Amino acid sequence: MSDQKEAKLVKTLPPLPHTNRGYGIHVSTTAKNGDYIFYAVGKTVIQRSLSDLSSCQVFSQHKTKVNVARVSPNGAMVASGDDEGKVIIWEITAGVWGKVKNSIDINSNILDIDWAEDNKKIIAVGAGDPNKAKVVTVDSGNSVGKIDMHSKTILSCSYRQQRPFRIATCAEDFAVNFYEGPPFKFNKSLAAEHSRYPNCVRFSPDGSQLISVGADSKIVVFDGKSGDKVKELVDQKNGHKASIYSFSWSHDGKSILTASADKTAKLWSIEDGTVVRTFSWIPKPDTGDMLVSTFWHKGAEEYVGVISLNGAITLLDLESADKPKAIIQGASALVQCLALDTPNGNFYLSCQDGQVARYDMKTHLAQWLPGKGHGKSVSNLGVSDGALVTVGLDDKIRFNDLGAFQFSGDASALGGLPVALAVGKKDSSLVAVALTQKKLLLFSKKSLAQTVDLSFEPTSVDFSSDDTLVALGGKDKKVHVFKLSGGKLSEGDVYSESDRPVTFVGYRPGSNMLATIDGERRIYFYEDGKNKNVHGWDFHSQSVTAGAWSPSGARFATGSADQKVIIWSDFKTFSDDKRLVIPDVHVGGVDHLAWWDENTLISVGVDRSVRIWDVPPLS
């Protein structure tokens, strides 16, 4: 292996929280050693700074999807629970961040967790038979009583932080249950208070009150010690008109913030039982703007926020109903494509849910492209002649003006499903789109110039540096090169060394050398009709999923499901020794790569996070 220095991780840009329609999500914050919010995304937990919204750390020790992460009262630990019913206790203090203290099996699916005031016990709830919930010690995992009497999945729990200790739970059986302890035992069921799912329960900061909110739009207040019902918060004129998924207490216990499927957040006075302010900041909200979570954080500064079904995090201004302090957007689902717009200092991600996010390379913050868009997954994109070109599962192409920064209202039918897109290197008004229906479409100046019928199903496409060649990877395990002359494509060379479908083709800048990746993990290079490395490079341990040339063509980076990036630099003798390996780049694997400049590499992973790497100069 090369003696090059190691690549350095410069920045991790966090994805947005994972949400599920019809359910709230539970997030957590801490003011210890900084102001942070914790939330779950896929198999990871994100610790995101509230003072620097582009900064985060990623915990990745879970083996399956994580649903909740809650910080201990002393701010030293996090308990996170996943789809397999496992809770992992891990540290978040300096020097030991991410170190696992214990792993505890609770049930078959964890949906909420809360801590005891002594930081030594947790309650975890969710689905399972016979156990839907347990109270356990953090160090040993030993049971501390019994949480029973629910017949269906438990959605939320809360641990009273004052003596006498109490636990409250709520479940899909419509019941809010009350437990005394430790050791904890059932005290009473408040099943008659909700006619639909109670989605969230929380004790007040001083423990004097307990509130439950539900899909029936009800807000019920109980005595925090006895569990007896005190009252309901009812505001017939200004109250919520749909399910309430989440709420948070103010730190003085006088107010709560609620989040609802009616796409509004509301600030309530506990004493008066009325809405003080309704927060509604989107002129024409759609389904993705339903609100599924809240947080009310008091640290160096106060941060009050909500999370939308589409994953957006909105920081509210408590004094302004329609002007939030910030709206945080970004990768909201599995990323389908990465494209650069270096002249304007941006890069773009398209996502499986149809969102396209523009990231500013200086601030590292993202904005979604507004407008109706494709309505479905945006499978490919590229920057072409002042436009962001997008194609999606609606089988259409859009040329979206970069200056206007919104989806174009005009779309052209492609006549099939797009699987790959490339933009001309010399003439950026050229766009090639490959369809699964065995067709290649060539656009020039936003108009269809030629349709080529293929004998194979394409998987990938790219233009050479001078736009005289267009290469296609195929499911037929071959690379097909077309000549482009006079605005027309004609068949050229065919390469057939691969024994798997060819999933990537990419021309080297400044030359006609072509890099290809097959559906397994072998990398070939072709030039002037010849295979330059006959045996292919094969140093990834799993499928190679991404490839990218540096701007000068001096290096070629590959990413893999093995979570590694390998950077290759010998394109004369094709020596195996001259390579730089970056391990553990993304949990679950690397999906996309692009070079911002000769020493800056951008990676995007299955974990939806974006990472920016400083790659040392070649020796």
C-alpha cells in the first residue's frame, strides 16, 4: 500500500430525523458540554449541535433501525433503543464519546425510553410478548419491578424525577397507566381518558403534574403523585383539529408546546388551559408538514423546536407565530444522487422521497428545492447550462433554473424509467439520459435531439472530456461506447471483460480513459479501445457502489458496501500498491462520491450523512 498520509475527516453533515406517518417520534436534548439534540436515523443516533446546526457526531453501534435516544439527567450518557428491542447505554462525555457501557435486551421493538433521576435506571417501552416494557438498572440490566397491564404496543413513557417515584405509560390500547415504585408495580389505568391512541406522556419538571396527549386531540392533566385526573386543556376555538403526536414542557412547568397532524404547533397555558400562540409558518402546507415531535431546551440559550413528518427541524420564535428562527433541511431519505455546482459553491442531493437539497459548501447548511417537483423519487440529477436537471420515477425530465431555485413547472416525458444521467463536459447543454426500456436519449439545449434504441438495458452513462464519446454500462455485462459527432450518436467500441452488470462508467478528466465498475467489485480502465488493467482492481471486500475522478484526473476514488473508500493514483502501470484506504467512512456503506477539488472529497452513505474529507496531496 502507498505511504501516503491518511485522509482527514473535516466535517460530517447530519441527515434529518427518521419519521413514520401516523406516529410521533421522541427526541432528547442536553445542555451539558454544549447544547445538543439527539435523534434516530436508520441504524444510527445523531448528536447535533443546536448552536452550530451543521455540526454533529454519529453513534453507530446498533445493528438494526434505531427509534429513540434519550440523554441521562446528568448529561453523561445516552440510552438508545432499536427495532430488535435492544437498548444500548453509551457515554457522551469528552474522551469517551460513543463508548458503550452496556447493552440490554428489553422486548421486540423499543419506541420510547426515560431515565431515573439518579442516572442508574431506565424504563424502555414498545412492542413484545410477554414483555412490552422493563425498568432496569443501567449497569447490570436487572429488573426493577414490573410494567404490565397493557394489551397493545406501548408508545411512550415517563419517569417522575422526584420522590415518591412514579412511572407513566401510554399505549395503543388507549390506556394511560400509572406505576409506583421502585420496585415498580401497577397502580391504576386511566383508560377512559382517550378515545384514540394517547401518543405521548410526560411528567412536569417539578413532578407535580403528568400530561398525556393523543390522536383524539385531547390534552389531559393528571396529578403527578396520585395519578388522579385534574383537568383537560380545552380551547374550542384555537385548539388542535387533528392528532397531537408530541409535546414538551417549558422549564418553569407553566406551559407546554404541542405538535399536531393539523400542521401547527401550539403554546398552551397550563393554568388557563388555553392556547397562547399558534405557530403556522408555511403558506400552503402539505402532508410532509405534519408535526410529529417537539423539544424545549434550556442551556446556554433557549431552543424551542418541532420536527415535521418530512424530517425538517424548525426552531421557533416564541414571540412570533409565523417567523421561525431557523428551518433545518437536508437529506430526508436515502440519497439517490450527488451532483456538484462548484462555480456557485453548492452541491445537490436528490432523495428517495422526492426532495432535492442544495448544500452551501461554506455554511454546510441545506435548503430544499421548493415546488411540486417530480412527486416521487428523484433518481438522478446534474448541473447543465445554468439549470439543475432532474429525472424521477414519474418518468419525466425537468430543467430547473439555478437562479430561480425552484422546481420548474415544465416537465417533458421521457417515455420510460430513467436509470442514469450525464451532462456534457465541454458543452454543458448536452444531457444524456439512459432508460430501462433500452433507450438512450440525447438532449441539447433542453430539447430532445436524438433517441437511440439499445440492444441491452443500460445502468450508467458518461460523456468523455471533449464530448466526442458517450459510454454506457449495461446489464449485459458490457461497456458500450458511442461516438458523438455532428450532434448524432453512433455505435463504437464494446468492452466485455466484466462478468457482472457494469454499474459505473466515468471518463478521466483531460483524456479518454474510461473507468468502469462491475456489479461485484472489479474496477477496469480502458483507453484507445484497450483494457489497460486486464485483471482489474479488486480490493474492496463487498460490492463497489460509487466512483469519482478528481478534477485533474490524478486520482480515482471508489466507495463500497464494505464502508471503505479507496483512492487510486497509478494509471500507467496500474500498480496495486499505490492506493489510499479510508476505513469506516459510512455505516452501512458508501453510496456516492464526488471531488470538490483536488484534495477535498465528498462522500454520502447509506446512513444519509454527508462527509467531507481532506485528502493529502500525492507524494
